[in-house]
Amino acid sequence: MNSNENIPYKIYLSESEMPKDWYNVRADMKKKQAPMLNPATGKPMTAEELGHVFCDELVAQELDDDTRLIPIPETIRNFYKMYRPSPLVRAYCLEQKLGTPAHIYYKFEGNNTSGSHKLNSAIAQAYYAKKQGLKGVTTETGAGQWGTALSMACAYLELDCVVYMVKVSYEQKPFRREVMRTYGASVTPSPSNTTQVGQKILAEYPDTTGSLGCAISEAVEYAVTHPGYRYVLGSVLNQVLLHQSVIGLEAKTALDKYGVKLDTIIGCAGGGSNLGGLIAPFMGQKLRGEADYDFIAVEPASCPSFTRGTYAYDFCDTGNICPLAKMYTLGSSFMPSPIHAGGLRFHGMSPVLSELYDQKMMRAVAISQSDVFKAAEEFARIEGILPAPESAHAIKAAIDEALKCKETGEPKNILFGLTGTGYFDMVAYGQYNDGIMSDYIPTDEDIQKCIEKLPKV
Amino acid sequence: MNSNENIPYKIYLSESEMPKDWYNVRADMKKKQAPMLNPATGKPMTAEELGHVFCDELVAQELDDDTRLIPIPETIRNFYKMYRPSPLVRAYCLEQKLGTPAHIYYKFEGNNTSGSHKLNSAIAQAYYAKKQGLKGVTTETGAGQWGTALSMACAYLELDCVVYMVKVSYEQKPFRREVMRTYGASVTPSPSNTTQVGQKILAEYPDTTGSLGCAISEAVEYAVTHPGYRYVLGSVLNQVLLHQSVIGLEAKTALDKYGVKLDTIIGCAGGGSNLGGLIAPFMGQKLRGEADYDFIAVEPASCPSFTRGTYAYDFCDTGNICPLAKMYTLGSSFMPSPIHAGGLRFHGMSPVLSELYDQKMMRAVAISQSDVFKAAEEFARIEGILPAPESAHAIKAAIDEALKCKETGEPKNILFGLTGTGYFDMVAYGQYNDGIMSDYIPTDEDIQKCIEKLPKV
């Protein structure tokens, strides 16, 4: 319910108000997410097993379901000060345009060169790699937000950064590639001849344009075959949600300062890094019975893991070399149509969020691509920020909720996550401007075929 | 001299601390800039003559050399609140990397979708057009920052926006074009068949890739031949420097709050909109004898109007249809080489800044393109912001000044303007990353040939 009308357009916290600890929502979950399993043994992955792929301290964070607050090291806090706090924006112009009694807020994570919230976890993961005395880290990137973020973090810490970029993106998104190269990363189109798995795929499919799953496989192989390297991942993992909790913590501090009590919290969801971070402290309140919120996960209708997937153990990668995670999934063989330009293409969902969704602690909606871009354009014109297509999923859902308030007269307080900017997505915007963007929605049969291939656990 | 060490990484003013008036530096100039002349009569342009091309209130601002403070209308102040205050950043990481005793600050104007400071004047010019009851405005754009800014302002005020974009940029920078289209602007590659001047040029040079001068001519023709339209310009003019004074006013308020007394103020200079805005209130102090500063204008060695031009009456456009302005100029026929990717390509300089430079109130340096991109990359890696090439001119000069302090041991306070981000300049960064960027410096003969063609006044 609305109280304070003296809220500025943008609330910036002072440095002293910025979080000093990450918040680990798992500590407040009575029923925890299911553990990752070793596909060879069917048993939970041990710290030692995970340590071959990930940095030691990150493995500890991955497996820590109990510690509520984990201190943010000073180096990371100083890095955060370079681009954080991010503004909590009151969407006065959007409210007025919609004629809604709702108050709409968004936490804008796009005001940094990586263009998204991904930097929050990239600097953390690079920091622990550096602390462990490693030479470098490897990762994959599709559209390039995560790869850019990791490149920036590694440049700051003078750490080597090896990025496998899905070949079609490498060729069609040369600007993202150049940003990464400007930050000193080595960027290789995947599949490549630099790994055995890449060589094998190229021998079998010489004309393939690559996939995220293949790029993951190459990045992992590079890490485990090169001493001094580990693999890092920008979403899905528990540790990533932990780091991203800075989004929700800052938002909560800002809203608390002005006495704003939220009703609805909305985030787009691909692997779950933004949604998990945004809702973290609010979900904690709900889990502890201190407050109630309507949490809404927004996913693309073309890749609807929450709304049309199944809750089961599955591989995180299409190459099936990663551990098994229990999550809402469309099956690791599911690939959204190439006509889908709206991001959030991952077949599964963070195990933590999957468990919370299964416990009915949140709900989910799926939105078609043309509705997403329509909302994106409207938002850009009204609020002056050109959003990433991913972020525009949340915008569309927020507009829908605000319009419901217009019907019912309820002055709800709505918060959504504006995860990033769309400056590197102008090919997709161009398609929309030219009226040649179309929607793809998988059939039940499409999904069923992939679900049938799920591993037996 | 440095006093306060408790300065945060970023200083954000509160909404109530944001400027309520623009500051008109002309009011404090004892010797004013020379008036614009009508090329046909050789006499100063009257308000009536200017009113055929520009909006009435903007003409009044253009000709007002006396009013020190001009109130910022509430609509514009509300729009400013959507993306301002811009942060005043303390470059702690850069200082540490350079090992300098200097304290380096920058005012970062790139955190908005137009990607630069241009939005500060775009919203003002669109506002006065709307207030006058006009249907729309016309303009030209080269790289696209100004066109993007104007499109955003017009979308907000629901005003028609007609942009002539230099053909080579229209084709090679499709992303900027799509941002403008997303904001509802009509973007036409120039030269075009939509104007008489365009048709004439196309008949004569069917394969031309266009020029800024030609695009200006088309935009002006469209405005004067379509009832309800006026022409707007993003730099050079007195009114633009007035609107851009928000940059300097915010910076001064932020520094005053922390008791920081500047020694050196550095801005890149093309037409002068950023430099004029950044230095405005500080130059006012210097003109009134209240303080002294070392002002440095930084220009590209490929287009060195201050450092190698002459102070004379000249046309602002290569088509020679605009009024004559007295300014430092390389001659309106001067064109920087196509290999110059670093922006700031205008042949002349704001008349106000030209007069101040002639009075030795500031100095100027010219920097080669490869030095600019080297500084840009260094800055991106250290401070986490990928700068526009234009802005990187100021970065390079600031680094040079800070390194001088390292030699002398002087703990100077240095402020520079970081006008924008380079997200739409990745083709140039790619050339730099690939080691294929080269420098162009015009010969004395190149410049002399153009100076000889200056109009006789």
C-alpha cells in the first residue's frame, strides 16, 4: 500500500548503505533444493569433485545451504562501488501513461559497460580465482552479456579470460566480441579446433553454427586440461544467486528508507540469476513468515521451463558433461527456435528457484516475443531507457499487473528488475521496427520429445 | 589542493540539489563573442531572421548575452530527473594505476540511452518547439549521438522528429539508426531525394556517401519548407552551451559539497557543447576574478580547429547556407580524412569558446587517434567504463596532466568530462584491437587551402 509520495525519481544508496554481506536464501528454506548429482555415480557431487572444475571458495559457497550472511570481500565491495549502487527508479512516467493507481519501481542494473547485472557475480567469481592463485578462468557466452562481464572483472584483477562464444553470435554480434577483446579476453568461436570436443563436433557437423551447450563443453574442457584454470558460469548455480542478492538487498534498503511495502515483485527468468538475486531478501521474509509477496517469474513463451517444463534431474548443458541438477526443465536437448531473439534461452532453471516454485512460493507467466518487444519500445519511449529484450519480459508483466490495478483500483506497489540495456540487441529491434518479427511457441510434442530424453536417476 | 579524503567513488546529488537555472557564461564575458552575420547582408542576424529556422524562445536564448541565470522549465527538470544527476566520479583506480599524487574526477554523462550529454540540450530544444505548438523538428546526425538524443526527447514530448543521417553512417551504423527508429524518428540517409538540395547533390555526385554539411542543408530545407517545423542543432550554438551548463553546475555543486578546489578542467571539443557546458560555472568564476583554473580543450590532431585553425567568420555548414559565425575554424570546406574514427569532426568551434580561447582564458591540445584509443582501452580496463572515442580525448589529456603531477609531486585536483560511452563505436575499437588503426594529420597545405576559401566579410 502506498504511503510516501515524496519519493525521488531515482533512489541511490550511499556507499555506507551498500550491502556488506551477500544473503543466502537457502539458509531460510526449510526444504532445500535437491543436491547436484554425479551422473556417473548417481550420488551427490562432493566438494572435491566440484573442485576440479570450480574454484575452491566458490565450491564452498555452492554447497553452503546454512550460512545466512556471507561477507563480501573488500576488493569486491570496492569494485561494486565503481558501478553500484544501481538506482532504484520510480517509474513516474510509466505510471502516468498507464493511468494506474499502482506505484511501479524498477531496479536498474544496466548502467555499466557489461550492460547487465551479470557483473555482480563475474567480479566475485574472478576474485576467488585470483585469490586461489589461478592463472585464469574459462567460460562460454551466447549473446555476450556474461562474457563481457567476466572480461571486465578479469581485466580489473589482471586474470586471463578465455571465452568460447557460440559461433553464430561471434559472427553476427561482432560488437560484443570487440568489447570483450578490448578488455583483453581471448574470444574463440565455438565449436573450435582448440578442444577435443570441438574437433569432434566439427568433424561430425562441419557447418554447425554452434550452441551454448557446445560452448560450455569446450570451456569446461579447456579449464580441466589447462593447469591454473577453472570454469565459471553466469547463472543457474547457487553461488550465482548468492552474489546476485546484492540486487535485492540494495532494493530493499532503498524501499525501506522510504517506507515502501511491496506487494508484487517481478523478474525475468532464464537460468534465474537476476530473479534469484532480486527476490532474495524478500523471499527470505516470506520463508520466515515475516511478510508476504506475490513473486512473478517471467519467461519467454518460446522457452517456458517453469510454465510448461517438468521438475526433474537433468543436465545443465546440451553436451551432457555437467553434473545433474534437479530443476524445472524442458530437457537439455530442447532448443528454442532461431527466430527467438528475446534471450532467456536456457532449457532449465536454477535449482533453488525450481524448489521455491515447486513449493508454490512464487508463480510464473510466459510472454510471446512480439509482446515483449512492444513493451520494450513503449518503455523506451516513456521511461527513456532502451531495455534488453530479456528485461522487457519483466516490463511486460509489470505493465500487465499495473493495468490490473487500474481495473480493480488497487494502489499496489510493484517492483521489477530491469536487468540490462538493449544496445547490443539492435538487430532484433530492427526486425521489430520492420514488422518482420514473428513468434515461436513450441508444441506439446516438441517439449514431450525432449522431456522423454531426460536422464534416468 | 587536496583536503578531503572521505570522498566516495561516485557523488550523486539529490533531486533538490540539481540546478534550477541554466548558467549563461556570456553574461560574465566583458568582451562578448562576435554576433552571427547574415551572409547576404553582412549584418548581424535579427531575431526575426533566425525565427524562420529556429524556435522563438531558442532564438531569444541565442541572442541573450546578458541574463546570467535562465530558469529551467519544470517539464525539462522532470525529464532531467529521469537520467540525471549524472555521477561525479572519483577515479580512484586510475589514480592508483598511474601512481599520481593528483586527484582525478570525471563527470560521466553517458548513463542514458542516447549515450552522451547531447540529451541535455535535445530535451530543451524539443520542449520549446512543443511549447510553440510546432508539429516537429528536423536535424542532421553523423555518428548518431545527437540524432538519438533528439529522438528520445521528441518521443517523450510526442513531437515529430525528422533526422537526416549522413549516408555512410546510415549504412555502416545501422544500430544507431534502429535506436532512433525505436524512438519513432524518421531517419533518411543523406543526400536524399526528399529535398531540392539533396536532389541537386545526387544529380551531380550520384555515388556520394554524404557529409554532415549536406545533411544540415537538407534538414534546414525541410524545416523552412514544411509549416510547423523548425531546425535544431546539437552543438556550436550559444543556446546549446547554455543548456549544457547543467554538466558544470552539477559538478561544481558536488565538488563544493566535499570542499574540493579544482586546478585543472579538461574537456573534449568538437563543436564545443560538452566543453562549454562543463566549464561554464568555473569559467564564470575566472571571468569574475573569483578563482583561477587551467582549462584545457582537447581536440583530435586530425581536425585541429583551435590549435591550427584561424579566428575568422565562416559558415557552420559545408553547404554554406547557414549564417556566418566568428570562430576558430579550419574552413568550412575542411573534411577530416575518412580514416579518422575518433569523432569531433567539425571544422569550426563554438563562437563563445572561440572568443574565450582568443582571450587566452583557456588552452588547447591536439591528440592523435591512436593515442586516443590507447587511453580509451586503458581507461575501460581500469575504471570499467568503455568510453566514446570523443570522450577519450579528454581521458588522454587528463592522464597526461596526472603524469606531470607524478613528476612534479603536485597533488592537483583534475576534472574531466566523460561525455559518453563507446557502445556504438565498436567498429573503431575493432580496428584498434586488430592493430589496423592509423593516424591522419592534415598538412599545413591541406589547412591553408581551406582557410583561403573563407568568406570575405
